[in-house]
Amino acid sequence: MPPRFLLFQRDDCHLCDLALEALAAARAPDFGSVFIDGDEALEARYGTRVPVFRDAATGRELDWPFHPASLAAFLATP
């Protein structure tokens, strides 16, 4: 079963590293990582927005910058 939550990110991305720290601090549930590098469709959609945390079940997305409190609120919203 694919993960409900996804983090869209790039290789060697300082902001993505910060996003991972925020997700850990928020005690986010398990999530998948999607690296957009080299994927034209993902580059077009997320290129200037990464990192982006997505709820695959609802389609909601949380754009950077986010922090543990905003992640907790995002995760608590059905």
C-alpha cells in the first residue's frame, strides 16, 4: 500500500533537509519521498515550490515554509 503522505523534494536541497527536520519534530507519520529531479511533469508542478508535503488521500498540499506547529495542524485536518 502506498504511503498516504508524500514529501516532494530535490537532491541536495537545504530547504528539503529543513523540512525533514520539521517533519521529525512534528512526529509526522511515515511518508514517502518523491524526488522531482529529472521528471518533467513534477518539475513543472513543484519546481519552484519544493519542499511540498502532500496528503495523497485528500490532495491537500502544504508548501514550504512549514514548521512543526503548521504540520501538526495539517495532519490533524481530515
